[in-house]
Amino acid sequence: MPFVVTENCIKCKYTDCVEVCPVDCFHEGPNFLVIDPDECIDCTLCEPECPINAIYPEDDVPAGQEGFVALNAELAKAWPVITTRKDALADAKDWEGKTGKIDLLER
């Protein structure tokens, strides 16, 4: 069961998780990260590294965010792999924990 990046990552894009991934399954977009479900080996290393709890096992994605399972798979095919930690977005703290951000996702 692969892990999934969910809504809380939108407009935050903390990248602490990418450095611990042993198979480089994270992909980076302008204001969001995704996990490639075909590459994820379910090692669980990324989940505790996310400072805003935006990563979940596929079977535990919060109610109302199930669409992020397909979104991660779709965007992983289009976005480049990221393997090195970067600074979060400048206004990330302002967006932490906010809901209804799906329309703010930049593709």
C-alpha cells in the first residue's frame, strides 16, 4: 500500500520527507509534492518526517481526501523527481492546516 501526499501539503511543500525516501518516489510540482505509487515501497520513513502530517498510507487517507490517491498517481507521471530537501514555500506557515486548498494546486 503506497503512501499519499494530501491537501495540507498544498502551498506549503515542506520537503523533509524526500531525503529519507530510499527509492526516490517523490515528485515536485510548483506548490505541492506527490508520491509515485508505482515506486513507493511502503517503508514508512516519510510519514513521520512531514512536519504538517500531510502524508498517509493509502488506506488511511482522511475522509474527503480520497481523490489525492489518484492525483498523486497522475501528477507523479508529469512532475520531476525530487531527492534533496529544499526550503518550504515562503508563506508555508500561513497555509498550514487550512482546508479547501485543492483549487490552489498549481499543475
